[in-house]
Amino acid sequence: MKTFLLVISILLIAIVLLQSNKAESGSQLFSGGNSELFNTRKERGSELFISRLTMLLGMTFFIVSVIAEFM
């Protein structure tokens, strides 16, 4: 069980690092950059797949952690 949890956590870290950066940079925060430019942009293709895979791995990690706690 712990090995499975370790594999899920490593995959989750790798997938989160692969996601595109949607946050504004610090310089745009102070200089008044256009923060509404990408608000209506939808995820498509690989971005959508990575986002859904992150959610799936996160839920799996949570469920396996709860199950491992009570075993």
C-alpha cells in the first residue's frame, strides 16, 4: 500500500510540474498588466488532459491515504 502511495505521489508531483503557468508574474502585479487577457481562455488538448489527470491522481492519493490510515 505504501509503495502504491509513493508512486502516486511521485506521479502527482511530475504532473503538477508539467502544467502550464497561469499565474501572473510579480512584475505584472505591480505594473498593472492586463489580468483579464486569459480569463476566458478554455483548456484544450493536452492542457485539459493534464488538468484532469492531476485531479484524478489527487483524488486517488486522498482515497488511498484515508484507506491506509485505517488499515
